[in-house]
Amino acid sequence: MEKAALGRRQMLSGAGIAAGAMVAGTVMLSSPAMADDGQNNDNGNKNNNITGSWMVNRQSDNDPTDRAMGVLSFAGGNVMIVHDINPAGPPFTGTWARRGNHGFRATVWTGQSGGGPGAPPGPPPVLRVHLEGTVHDGTVSGTYDLAVLDAVTNATIFADTGTFSGQHISA
């Protein structure tokens, strides 16, 4: 039982979003003004601007101990970067799309490094996170759906859902 819990925690620490979730020591790939290719639709309200990076906190719906702080970034070309920073996890990269005036949805992916001695044989799992959220009055918030996938069969090994929210990071 302890080994199963430890394996789940290792997967989750690598999976963590913040979902976005999800979340990123982030490198912006273009200027924030171009982060959604001009489709911001914030009606002049800077508090509803989705562009740039956000410091977020995420929380699993299923495990009260599974929470993290991370960075969620909306980059040019509809690129999304998510990276848990406390506790640290691997960066997730993917894409995002506008949803309504203040909403978005995204899918991000990451892999895990080999498990080392005692790890199961075969390639390590791949993690996929679907995020849906909104930006309103200077706060980003939403939900995430995590799937840990077998790298060979693409079968779901583990799934989780949760929430995230946070504030814009100033330059």
C-alpha cells in the first residue's frame, strides 16, 4: 500500500498543474500584447486581460494534500506553458484558445524521466491536462482534468480533477 501511495505521489508531483492546471518558470515567446493574436476582447478592461503570466494555486478535488503553486502563461501563437514551482514539477507545454469574452480552454502535456532502480519496466508515463477557466477582475480561475497515460498503450493509468486561481504577474 505504501508503494502504491508513493508511486501516486511521484506521478502527481510530476503531474501537478495547476491547471491548470497546473503550472511555469516561464519564458514568454512573444510580447504579451500578441499573446492571443489580438483576440483579447476585454472591452478595454485591463483587469480582464488574459495575456502574460499568472501565479496560481491549484488544488486536487480528490486529495486535500495535493496542492501546488505554479505559473500559468499565455504566450504568442496560442502557446501555453504551465509549471508547478512549489513543489517543483516538470513544465507542461501545449496550446490554448479563447472561449467567450473572458474564458479560455487549453491542453498541455509533459513526460516524466525514467523511474530508476525499482521502477516498472518500459517508458515512464505521459501526462495530459485539460484546463478551462476565465479571467475576471484581475483574477484567473478555473478547473483542470489530469490524465496520466501509459506511454505505450495510451491507456489512462490515473486521473484527477481540481481547481486553480491566481493573480497576474507584473513585469
